[in-house]
Amino acid sequence: MDDRALLTSVRAVIGEADILDDCAVLPCGDRCLVLTTDMLHATTDFPEDMTDWQRGWMAAAVTLSDVASMGAEPVALLLAAGLDDPARLEEITKGAHDCCTRHGGRLVGGDIDHHDELTLVSTALGQVEPAHLVRRQGARPGDLVCVTGTPGQAMAGLEGWTVHRLALLEPQPRVAAGRALGRAGASAMMDLSDGLALSLYDLAAVNRCGFRLRHEALPRPAGVPEPEATAFALYGGGDFELLFCLPPDRLPVTGVDCTVIGEVTGEDGRVLLDGVPVERRGYEHRWSG
């Protein structure tokens, strides 16, 4: 069983609407609050050569990226640290604080506990005007499908391409781009931390649409030969870029470095690259049995 299948049990408790997006959304006066939380573990999420400062940075970046995907502005971050060694806390805290300082929000507190394995849980709060809130649901046939940055760089770094190693160790949440895309009228958006292909299938499922992509337009990690470069771009996780859809007349968006990789179609659930179905896979948590 994977994490997406496991969400079926959550739907039965809290309902479908509250699990569709990267963040929960709550009305708050004339704005919306967006809230998200993520858990990272030493053995599954942190490469061995990461510094504790970088681990703290990543813990903050993963939730700030979710806030960015809603077109929202980060307000605050909480960090809970399950520590195998208490001496690690200071550098972890500095990393999370520095990520917030650079990309938005403020580290305002959290929790400390003893764990046999280093475990970091970050919770982020953001705010956005209702007119600029972007959800996963909203893509329409004829919209362009685009990505910020270069998907696959984190996977390339993980696989030994040292020129891309920093993309893996210090991911940059696209907060400014997310805000600009919300103001520009993006119709649907999510972040790419689980990989481009899997994210496209997630968008297709909630929008009952499909996607036609062009291989020649797909950004791929520089210096990586084929077919690895395309595989990294489609299936590699760990990139905190944004995948979004918007009407053709809304491009370009000032301040957003992005690439048009295809278009939204009415073909329910079909994701095609040059007419060939893209395999549905990416980064997923799995349980045996």
C-alpha cells in the first residue's frame, strides 16, 4: 500500500474536500489561511552527507513549498524535532530559521523530544487573498501546463551528479513564483516534491482531465545523458518546483521563470509524452502487506 491509497481511510473521516490540496484552507476575515505539515526522517529523507543546518533548511523548505503551491505568503513555521543527539538542535534550528528568513514566514516555536532516529516535523501557516488562492482543482482543457525551474535536479544530485548536489541538499521553495502565479490567474497548481509524472496524475485525477506533453520542451538536468535525464525529470522526487496550469493569454508572468511543457486535454486520466503514455510513478511512501 502506498500513501495515496492510505488516504482512502482519511476521506471516510474528514471528507474529500479537505485532502485534495497541498494545504488545508480556512477562511479568516477577508483572507484565507493555509496550513500544512510534513514529517522527515533520517533514513528516508536526509542524505548522509547533509549537514544539520541543511536538514533544518529542508524541514522548513518542504512546508514552505506547499504554501507556495497555494499562491500564499508564508506567515509562521513550527518545528518539532525528535533528536537522537541533543547537540544537533542548534544547527537544525538555524537552518530552518535561515530558510524562513530567505523565503518568508518566521520560525516561532515547536517541540523537542527524544527519538532513536532523527525526525523533523514542520508545520507552516500562510495567508492569501481568496481571489488569488490556487488549488489543485481548476485546470481546463486548452490551458497550458508549465513547470518552474528544472525537474530532476534533486534526483541527479542523489545519483552522483555533483553539479546538481546542492539542488538536493538545499531545495528552494518557489514562494515568490507561487504568489505571482496566484495573482496572474493560474487555474491549478501543486509542488513537485513527489516527481513530475506522479504530480501530473494527481492533477489529472482531481480535474478529470489529461495532459499532452512535448519531450523537446521538457527541462532536464544539464549534463546528464539520455535516457537518464528524461527519467530524472519525469520520475525524480525532491524538487520543490511548481507544476501549474493557466490560460495561454496569461503568459508570460512577470518574475516567474517557467517552461511550457504541454497542454491540458479532456482525455480523462491520460498523461502522454509525444503521444506515448507516461508511467505513473514517483516518490511514494509504501507499506508491505
